[in-house]
Amino acid sequence: MNNTFASPFASTVLTAALTACSLFAAGCQHEPETRQSPAKASEVEASAATKESGEEEAAATEQKARLIEFQYEATIQPREKTNEQAGPVDIFLPIAQTTPAQEVLSVEVDSPVEGEFGSEETYGNRFWHARLDTLPEEPLTIRISYRVEREPIVQDDIAARAGNAYTDGERERMALFLKPNKRVPVDGDVVDKVIADIDFGEDDTLAERARKIYDHVVDTMEYKKVGTGWGNGDTYWACSERYGNCTDFHALFTSLARHEEIPARFEIGFPIPMDRDAGKIGGYHCWVKFYLPDVGWTPIDASEAKKHPELRDKLFGAHPVDRIQFTVGRDLQLGPAHDAEPLNYFVYPHVEVGDQAYDGVETAFSFATPE
């Protein structure tokens, strides 16, 4: 069965527009564990899209747009060592969308079972959902193929351009991105202790505070994946252990920024290597954008800055064309068919058997650069 995700502007292809800033050849490679309100993130993003798209595009001078073919594959395995196949089975796969930094030119689903596209309410993330009566007797593979055009995001002269006070309208629209998440507190002893270690000045602007938070995260966190506990995007973990992957780096940045009343938005997707034209992708990558008056959403990548010190300044305010974004936000509830706990984040398949998450799922990701 072959489904194409149609846009409002084309009958058989999903289209749109976005902008972004060149590094990693492998993702953070960690399986996710796994609510929020008031304003939908999609509405918030739409309200700032004109500013973000126009300003980022005008400043994006270091790299050209990049056309990418990306394949997302999920294989649902039969349940082992059981005489009865449990059900029902709900399969959710995240769907990449057009943003101010990427244009999703097409999405094609190749699946042996019927499915449909849907959206979660809080952030507007898209997904493909299928329901089966029972687990399959043989492995069931679903492939989703994309053509995506990425553009670099570069926010220049942030300190000079940024205002130092949010309007009432901005505060209302950004309220979602100032709230805590389950693993991302914005106050309390854990956050207060870290804030006390940052050398904020009384007259620091919002932009200066954001830069000091970024520098503190890069300076005090170590990028490594040792033992268990890392990779959940957990500020508590980051503060106690001081190491982790991209999720932990950016959870800490988000907690500290939101504590200082600077809206911060978690985004996740996949790295697309710049040093080769095709190949397998090992796992996800994630990053953060924070919002400044008169500038809009401003990208950072603290974990890559740690891994590549020479790019530290560039990655405060810029993203290369080395990534594809899939979803936004944390603590995600995918809708009525999602009975298990909210997802910590959503980049890998989420499968439920009955009302319990099912981990019998294998994934494969690859990319190619069209000639």
C-alpha cells in the first residue's frame, strides 16, 4: 500500500517552507523513554513564522540550500513466546513537516496495512497511525520516504538586534515554552543552584543572559554516553552527573532559559552528514531554539558546540543544513488511540499493544543526495 501525504497546495505531495545552519556524521543514538497546554505550539510558531523565515533567510549566507532524500523504516516484530497474539496494536510514526528552515517536498508511505495521518494537539506534531487487531505473525515493515530541502539558519548580530522586553502578545503566545516539563523543571533547588553559578549582571539583556546560559552548559557538561540514565533529556540528571547526549545538554539549557523567562523550544530529528552523499543514519539529534524580542526564534546547538569547540560561537544563533526536523516538544500525547504514558519525546516509532508501550520494534534510517 502506498500513501502520499498531500498538502493543501498539491493533490499528491506535501509541500511548504523553512530555514536552518555542518557537523555530525552520527546521531545521538539513544532510545527515548516516555502534556502540556495552553496555546498550541503550531499557533505560536505560525504567529512568528513570518519574522523567523524572513530574518533567517536574509541572514543565511554561509551555506546553500540542500536537497535531501531520507528514508525512515520501522519493522514491528511478532511477540515471542506467547500462545496468543495480544491486541489491539496501535502504531505511530512521526512525520516531518515544513518549517521556516525546511521544505518537505514529498512524503510517501509504503505500508502493507492501512493507516492515516494525524496531529497531536499541543505542539501540532504530525504522525502516521495504523491500528491492527493483533500483533503480526511475521515482521511488518513500514517505510516512509521523504524529499526535503533544508536551508541554513543564521541569526546575525543577536545582541545588537534583540529587544529586552516581551510584549503582552509575545508572552501570551510563548507561554507554552516557559512551562516546565516532567524532566525539565524551571525552578526549585536543582535549577536555583545552577543559576547561582552563572555570572549574570544586573543589567544583562535577555540576549546576554541567553549567551551566558549557553556558555555555562557547554563549559560544564561533558558529551558522553556511559552507563544508563543519559539520553532522557533530563535536567535532574544533567545537574547531578554533568554528562549526557544532546537531549541532556538541551534539557539543561531549556530549564535555565525558562527560569530566566526566555522561551525555549525543544526540537528533534535526524543528523544528515555533510562529508558524504549517502548512507545510514545511526540515530536522532536534537537542538533548541529560544525566542528574543525583535529577533524571533534563535537556534543553538550546545552539544555540537561541546564536540566542536571551533564552532561554539557559530552554533549560538545558527544551524547548518546537516539535519532534518521531525517534531517539537516534550511529554507528548498523540491522541485518543494513545493510551500509554505521554512520550518523553517523539522521533522513533511508538507502538502500543493494548494500553502498554511495546518495544518489539526495529528501525533503520538512511539518506541520499539527489544528483
